[in-house]
Amino acid sequence: MARVGIVGGGAFGTAMACVLRRADHEVLLWAREPEVVAAIDGEGVNTLFLPDVPIAAGIRATNDLGETVRGRDFLLTAVPAQHLREVTGRMRAGLREGTPVVSCSKGIERGSHALMPEVLAETLPQAVVAVLSGPSFAREIASDLPCGVVLACADAAIGAYLARQISSTRFCIHRSDDVTGAAVGGVMKNVISIASGIAAGRRLGENARATLITLGLEEEIRFGVAKGAQPATFLGLAGLGDLMLTANSLASRNTSLGVALGEGRRLPDVLAERRQVTEGAFSVEGVAALARSLGVDMPITRALDAVLNHGCELDTEIARWMARVPGAAA
């Protein structure tokens, strides 16, 4: 039995607490919101972020970040991407040298354009950083439905240890050493899912959605390779698998955001209605900026950035993007 700390009491952090508790580990879950702690400890459910899903018995929640970090065999971070640096900066003093820290956040930091494992490497230099990514809706994980994910760690021994501790017959882990590729896959599936949702909301048809998703995967691969990732990573669970799930499901916050935009709603209005963070809305700008600096051609991402962050008209950007589709008439 391991002593595990999970930093982030949202839907995914709660779901991973269930996975680890079912594996008979001691699990302490940190949440920023006092009402989340009270509900988990008192009612056995995260009423704010994962309502109506009873969680595994024996999970303890706390608002004390230091207690969550100190003396743990390994940690999982599942806070929104734009808050990761602030939270992990507060964790640094209590973290033992060599402690594995697994990033479950899927995003890119605004301003620095850093991927989540890059943020962890900067804020927690004493940690061994890993990434958990793949097709993994939190509600299904918490309900103990089968799931397959990638655990990426550059240290093979630590990666093997983490896989043994976290995996089960219902939560299958595929090991990788491509930390960057797993992180890029988690970012890009959210970006492309917004585009897929826009196509659905604009009633462009399933052919258009399939085209967007396929060409979006090509953008993902180009971007990942430019960042030093392995191309094969994007044909596995952390790439194509996660993209298939997210971009084709209205249960995805990013796809449903795209649908709302395609139907003519304004981005601030849609986000204001949501308690949970829609990571793709904040990742588009960083991916587009980083792609420009790397010299990577990403027309779908660029069109999304123009619409979400620069006030450009949606139909104009769709037409401009379609003119760029390989094989389109000159």
C-alpha cells in the first residue's frame, strides 16, 4: 500500500482518487473548495464537480495542501492548467527529493506557453515528473468502467513503479517514455475538439467533422514533433485515442463549447455558465503562439485563435481554413 496525495479536487482528481483507493492505497485528496472537502468526507460524493457518483470508500479530503504533499510515496496533480504553477509553487517546500509527481492536467500555460510537465520541472525541480493521459472521462473512471491510458515517464524504473501502483484490470496503463508527446496530445485534443464542436454547431455535417479531426491530428503530430515528441505517440491512446473520445462526444466540455460557438453564442457567456474549466478555451492562444515561434503550420488552430481571441468572424475563418485544406481548388 502506498501513501498517495492527489492535488486537485475537481472531477478528474476525484476519479483518480477512486482508482487509487480501489487499488488499496491510502489516498488524501486536496481541494481548494471547503464544500468539496465537506461533501467527500461527510457524504462520500463530490457534489460540486462529480454529482450523483458515489466515490470509493476510504478517500479522505482536505484543504491543507502541505498535509497532502508531506510524506507521500507519489503525487498526482489534477488542477486546472492555468493554476498549476501557483499551486505547485506552494508544494515545493514540503516535497521530498525524488518524489514522483504525475501530471493529469491537460493544457498549456498562457504567457510562458509551457506544457504541464515543463511547469512541474520548473516549480518542483526535486520531483520525478510523469504524465498520465489518454481517453478518460472522469465520470466513467469514477464509476469503475474500463479505461486505457498512457503513463509517460523518462525514468523507466519510476515509470514501471507508477504503472504497477496505479493500474488495475479496469484501469489499464500503457507505459511510455515520451513525456512531451503525452502532454501535447492532452493539449491538442481539447483544441481540435472545439473545432469539431463548431462544425457540429454550424451544421456543416459529419464529413466536415471527420475532415477537421483528421487534419487536426496532422497538426497535432507536426506540433508535437517540433517540440521533440515521438510521432508514434500520436497514433496511440495519448494521441488518437484521446482525440477520438473528446472530439466525437458532446459529453466533452470542449466539444460542447464548440457547439455553442457554432450556434452563435459568445465565448464569455458560455464560460460564465460553467463551474468546471474548459481547458481548450485557454490553450488555443498558447498553442497558436508557440506554433508560430516553432514555424509549425497549424491552420485549424490559427483559425480558432482568430475567432476566440482576436474577434474575427467565425464563417470568415471557416472559409479561410477550407481554402487551405489540401486538395481544395485553387
